[in-house]
Amino acid sequence: MKKIELMKKPSDDEVKNVYEGIFGLDDLYTSVVYGKDMIDKKHHGGEITWYIPKCVKSKIKDNEKYLIYYNFSTPADTSDTSKHYRVYYIENF
């Protein structure tokens, strides 16, 4: 089965010029996740928020695995368990 390209892979220069503090895809975290796990959620201690490129968001299927290149942030307040994920690149796994 041929994999469908979800988005054009950005060059390191494209990533460096757009995102402050990131110099290329190698500077980002990578994980393999199911599409169903990349949804915004609210919970008792905060929320989980996913920022996914608009050109890809509608193509993600719940039961498929994806390799994502991402960065995340957490609040300075330790009682707030929120996490915010920013996906820079995503591909089928």
C-alpha cells in the first residue's frame, strides 16, 4: 500500500526562518502517535492542546499511526498540568 504524503516536508531553513529557537527538524521531538490521540482535551488539572498544520488536520484518521515532529510547552505553575503540543511536520507511519 502506497503512503499518501500529508504535507511537504519543510527544509531546515524553512523551519529556522519561521520558528524562533528551532534550527531544523532535528531539534524537535519525534513520536509515533495515533490520530485519535491528537485531539484537544480538558481535564481536572488543565488541558491538552494540539496545534496541527491546517493543511493536514482534515486528513488525519483516528486509527492510523503518524510520525510527528513537535515541540511542547507546559505552564510555569506546577499545579497546572496543561500541555500544548505544536506539530511542525507529520507523516504516515
